[in-house]
Amino acid sequence: DSGVTQTPKHLITATGQRVTLRCSPRSGDLSVYWYQQSLDQGLQFLIQYYNGEERAKGNILERFSAQQFPDLHSELNLSSLELGDSALYFCASSGDRELNTEAFFGQGTRLTVV
Amino acid sequence: AQTVTQSQPEMSVQEAETVTLSCTYDTSESDYYLFWYKQPPSRQMILVIRQEAYKQQNATENRFSVNFQKAAKSFSLKISDSQLGDAAMYFCAYKGTYKYIFGTGTRLKVLA
């Protein structure tokens, strides 16, 4: 158990809909990262938050948005969903006691758009 | 911008044999970390090994070891005494100032 919790584990929705993915980082971790992994592909970086502030942004679509709340949990909002948005969405967190530690991953949310 | 390249989409190894997975990266940063993650069929991302760029000594974790060549920007993973449970996708990752950057992965098959 990595200590990172993602909900829901599975999500099936229709095109054009909006969904929210939730992530609770490991206790004490200030950084949260969101990644998208399409079938048999690598991990595409979407966005990073650090202690509530956006720190880095990747190839995140304008239809996607995220935020990190004061309790450090994060949400990724996906709107106007398209078939191509079907993927595994990972949340990861890392600590900042050391400058660069490994990322701990949640189990992912598998999104299927039909 | 930093990049991570894994040039082997797929590798096969006989059980109990040794296999090496390749990874190269590009960066202008002087302080960074490198990682190998394993993704089994369950899709969970599991850390295998990590290497600090400032350390010359190669990291080792049981049957897993790395060959870190900083000047060449190369970071390969060696798996000794391969086991059936080692079958998975393996991702090389770079961490500099901010985000973690992942390679495209190498699918490792272990043959009984």
C-alpha cells in the first residue's frame, strides 16, 4: 500500500459528460502529481501541485482542470469528455523532507468514455 | 527540456537468467534523481530502484542493480536471476526540479 488513495477506481461515463477524480496523498506529502496513461502507453504528465499551488503543467487539455485543497487532497476535473479521454489516471505524491524523493502512486482511476 | 528515452519496447529473458533494460536521458540540470518503476498487469506503479545523480556508486536492491553513467546520461537496469514475477512494464523516470518524467516503457517477458 503506497498510502496514496484514489477514488473512484473505475468510472464509466458518456461522451460530453464531466467527471471528478479524487486523490488523497500520503500523510505529510505536499506535492501531488497527475498523470494520464492510455492503453499500453507511457505516463503523460498533466499537472503538479505543491501545498495548494500549481507548480508545473504538462500537456493538460483546456477541458481538464485540477486543484489542491487546504487538506492537501487533490481533484482532477475532466469535462466535455471524448472517447480519447479513456485512460488510466494516476495520482502520485512525494515528500519534501528530501529534495527529490520517489513518487508514490495511487492505484489509478480507470476512466472509460462510451 | 528534459527527456527520457527507452529504446527497447519489449525484451524477453529466460527464467533465472540476467537481463538489462536500457534508458537514456537528457538534461541540463546538475541535481536530479533517476528511478526505475515496475508496472505489473495490475497497473500499480511500484518503485524498483532509485539513483541520486551526485552519487557515483551504482544503486543495488537485491536482484536489481543499475549502471549509471552520468557523462553518457545512461541509466540501465539489470535484473539478475529473473523470476516469473518480474514480468511487467518497466519505466525509467527522471526527477529534477519539478515533475517526474517517464520513458515510454519496456515490456519484459520472462520465459519459463
